[in-house]
Amino acid sequence: MRCRLARVPWGVGLAAVFGLSGLVMAAQQSGSVPRNYRYEIVKTYPHDSSAYTQGLIYLDGFLYESTGLSGRSSVRKVEIETGRSLQQYAVLPEYFAEGLTGWGSDLIQLTYQTQTGFVYDRATLKLKSSFPYMGEGWGLTHDGKRLIMSDGTSTLRFLDPNSFRETGRIVVRDRGQPVRDLNELEYVRGEVYANIWHTDRIARISPATGDVIGWIDLKNLLKPGDILPSTPMAGEAVLNGIAYDVAKDRLFVTGKLWPKLFEVKIVPR
């Protein structure tokens, strides 16, 4: 059965066509326009400039840090005021350590391309066990119910914190476009904060939809001369470390090989 179409004036018909086209395009580009944020430095702390920071968390008054590079990887407990490592466990040289998060009395750490994660006792930093996963490991955090993992793509994976089995995943998008190179992660007030590798930006992500709801611009956080061009791997001395103090609502950021850790306040641009 064919439908009979009523004739409409040319102008009205054209407006209807373009109006419908606009609605289709809007539907294809899901997610509202993200809000932009800048920073204010609250306080600056020393940070080990030899630490290739891959994961950073704040728990019970201390920083716990995962550092990378094969043969130099570690997990460590750090005194925030001095940047001094109070305890440290050297990861086996065949592993390139990546993201880190806490779960109960344990620390959970990813590795880069060896598809192996490690579980440590937080009080002693002694290795307790290991677990497998598919693909690369980059960043790691949790929302109190599940682990949230990045792998360098635009995808975030959800893992069961006891079995480490994948329970779901979402694609992170900015107005419909996938956001790649999701790196170090932190769960902050119901949002996932993600460093974007080799940039000075942090994406604020809805863990329910994957939509980017905000961008934090941390450009010029380090001053010229803080990292000398002669520093080995100076080109990789990029922003990559987010830690959140839940009790005092404090946010800390640093980077790979950075000599400083910053407590920052995030404000709308």
C-alpha cells in the first residue's frame, strides 16, 4: 500500500527537510557540549623526577604510585610533603608497570603489554597474587563496586574486583566522536577523570554513558626549565598522574619524570 503525500508549499517543504536533517545529525552526535575548566595551584610538593609515573592514588594520608619502564617499574608508598619513597617493591624486569588503584586492604596494578596484573598487600607492599587480562593495560581506578580500566583506546572496561573478569565496557565520546589515548584514571565525585596521553588535558567522563562532560586544561602547569631538554626521555615527561583525597576533597596531579606534584583547584573557564 502506498501512502499519499499531501502537497506543501516549496518553502515549507524545504524547511521541513532541513529541520529533519538537523534532528538526525543531532541524534547522531550524542552528548551535550562539554564544559571547559582551568586550574588554580593550591600547593606544590616535591616529586621524584626519576619516577616514570603510570598510576597514582591517595589513601590514608599517603600517595601510592606505580612507576613504569622495563627494569625500572615499581609500586611505592610516598610521603606527600617530601616526595620521599617510604616503601617500595621492584616489579620483575620483564614487566612494564602501568595503572594502580586500591581495593580494600590491597593495591591492584596493571602492566603494559604482558597482559598481567598484580595484587599487593597495601600495608607491606608484598606481592600476593597475579591475574590475566586481554590486551594492553594503561590506567586503573574503581567506583566502589567495580574496577575501571583503560587500554589506550577510546574504551573503558569494567572488571569484577575479585575475579578480575570483564563485566562490561563503554566507548568514551566527545559529542559523538571517540576520544582515544585514555591513560591514567581517577574516580572523582561520580566521574572518571582520564589523562589523554601526550596532552595537557584531562577528560571528565560519565561512567554511565561514556560521554565527556568536561575538559580540564592543565597547560603550563610546569614552568620552562622544570624539565631540562637533556633529561633522558624528556619527550615522554608528560602529564600522567591523578590522585583524589576523598576526605578533604583535594585533587593532585603530576607527570612522568616531573620534579613536582601539584594540588590544584578546578574552576570553570
